Amino acid sequence: MEAVGNVWLEGAYYIDTNDYGELRIVGPGNHLLLGSSGLQSRNCRIMEVIATDHEVQIQLQLNLPERFIADPAMGHIRRVRQFIQSISQRELSFTELAPKNLADLSPQQITAVPEADGTAVSYARTYGKSFYGTRWQWPAGVTLERDANLHGFRLTGAPPTINVTITTTTNVHPARFRRTLWRRTSPQPSTPLLDQTAAEINHLVSNSKTSGFDYGTVFPRDWIETADLLEPELTPAAYRFFYTESLRHVSDDGAGWHEDIVGEFRFEREQELRNLRSNLGELVGPDSPYRQRFEAVMHDLDELFVTRQMIDIEPHYILGLRHIDPSDFDTDSLVRLRRVSRYPGYPSR
């Protein structure tokens, strides 16, 4: 598989290196399957990326003078960015985070199994019935000993240069948008930056991803605004898809939305909400005069799954009708569009 710029894109997987040369693998569900700690471009070379059904294999050539391999960073992208990115401050590396032993960005399960052709080390995070992580195949002759204090493995019998195969592992496979996003003839001249941007946008949209490192929370980031900006580039089918997505979480009073959450992050929020409902439900029984208000509050807490951080996004819904026939909408989308048209946030005339 060839790289697009300095990024490898295959199915739902986004593989690149950050500004520190650390390897990153982002998979389905907005999950960081691997953020290499202590492995930078000077001692980690990507030899090949191979697609295998729903997974990918990455062939690495490692140079480990200290004969130690640290556990990778793992977690959903929103949490990872929360730890490594701060306004007006430089972005932290995974190596800098490692000494803090952040449980929220660490593998929950680590196993090392000796095999005939070497040792297989697996790193995984789980939530509910879902899991994601990586499997590292180390060559025969290399012995790995766990160092719990340093959160990694010490290597013995390792040559100066080691070839290792990393395979992604997950049972998270969201539905994909499989149609073509872009018109065959673009009105804009092609440049390497535009080509890479188009490839990465296609990757995010096609694989139901809402976050990336370079683009932040791009999709869905105001789907309708994005549709308007990209309209000359999008196929009619893609524009309809963007517009329909933009209506999906319109509120009862017609407010648009910025982003919903998926994967492990969504599971955590759902668990918090279930616990809250259970605890408060014991205090407000079915016959309580406050039951109706309780149910209304629980309904409002559904907003935990959607953020609405945008500025005057709602007019784009109306302006977008220049490029789409409302008859293409289903009933639910039409109901939400009517809510937007009556949105009380519009300034009075």
C-alpha cells in the first residue's frame, strides 16, 4: 500500500507519524490503536503496510540500543487530544506522557505468548463487548521480559536491527459510506496539499470517523457548513449525504450540531448516564409527582452525546437548499428542517 503524503490510508485505518516521528495508528471508532512511546523515526522505520481483510499489517524495522520497548499509548482520539494538545502550548509526545503512567491512555490487557516463530505480544483496550489494539510479532531468538515499573518489556538476544510485524486487532467495524465523494473534474487545480486533503477527508467520511489529529473534530464538524464549502467538489449523492447527516441531531428547537461521539468515548458516556438514571430513579419512583420532570431531565441529558459548539450555523441549512431538492429528504429530515426554519436563535427582523 502506498502512502498519501506521509500518511497510509487503508480501509478504516489511518497510519502516520507525528511531529516527533512517533508512529500512530488510528482505527475504526476514532480509536488510537497505537501511539509509539520511545519509538521515533530515528529508530523506527516503516518498511511496508499491507491490508488484510478488516485489519492491516505494518512491517517495522527497529533499532533499540537500550533493548527496551515501552507500552504504546491507546485510547479514543478525543481523550488522546485532551492530554497531548493544549491551547497556546506545544503538543506533547507519547514519550513525554509515558512517565505519567496515564491509565486512561494505557493498554488494559497485555499478553506475551511464546510461539514457534517468536513471541506474540498483544495490547488491548476493551469496552462492553468491543475491543481494539495491536499484536506485535517478535522474531525467534528474542526474549521479552516484563518490566512492570517501567511499563514495557526488556529484550535479550536481540540483534542491533529487529524486524517486527504489527497487526491491528478490533471487532469495531462501523457502517461505511461507499459512494464516490468527489466530482471527476475538480474546478480547482490539483496540488499535493489538495490531493492529500481530499484523501484524508474521504477517509474520515467514508469510515464514519469524527476526529483526527490534523483536522481536529472535522467530521461531523458542522456537516452543512462543510457541504457548502465543498459543494463544487462533491457529487450530488455526496452532497445529499452531508446534508442529511447535518439534520440528524437537530434539536427540538431547531439548533444545529457540531459533533456526536462514538466508540469507547460514547460507551463511557452511556455508562455514566445509566448509572445516573439508576441512582436518581430510586429516589423518584414511578408514582412520584416529580417523575415527569425527572424523565424530562433524563431526556435533556442525551445532549451529553452531542455538542453544539458553533456560531450561527443554522442559516447554512436554508442556504443549502440551493443545491438540493427537499423532495429527496425522508419525513424525519423534513421535520428537522422545519425546526431549523423556526429556530428562535435567529435575530428578529
